[in-house]
Amino acid sequence: MKVTVCIGSSCHIKGSRQVVEEFQYLISQNNLKEKVELGGTFCMGECQKGVCVTVDDKFFSVTPETAKEFFEKEILAKA
């Protein structure tokens, strides 16, 4: 599973660093390092939608406050 978080300037301001750190922590806590590839990219072109995240090329908008719930629903449940 490939998870990509936008780290462009707009998403950075909206908390992409916190989202990445939360995902890194949750991947480690759930022993998913072999199953989940976490990466970063610059602008995905959806700046108005918050922190842009793709899971296997499917687009989502995440905030630092929703990162854990998103991880459990879209990553952990499908890994």
C-alpha cells in the first residue's frame, strides 16, 4: 500500500508535518512497515482541500485532527 502526503507550502501550513508524524507513529505501532510505504510529494493541485493524501492513488483530505481516524479507516483496515 502506498500512502503519499503532500508537503507543499499550502498543505505544510495546514499541518502536513503533523499528519506525516502521526502516520509514521501509527505505522510503527501497528507493525505495518512492511505493508505501508509512506512518502511525500509536492503540490497535488488540490490546495484548497487541506492536507492532501493519496492511498494507492485515491485522493483524500486529512487534517492533523482527523489523521488517526483516517489511518484506522483507510490504511489499517485495508492493510
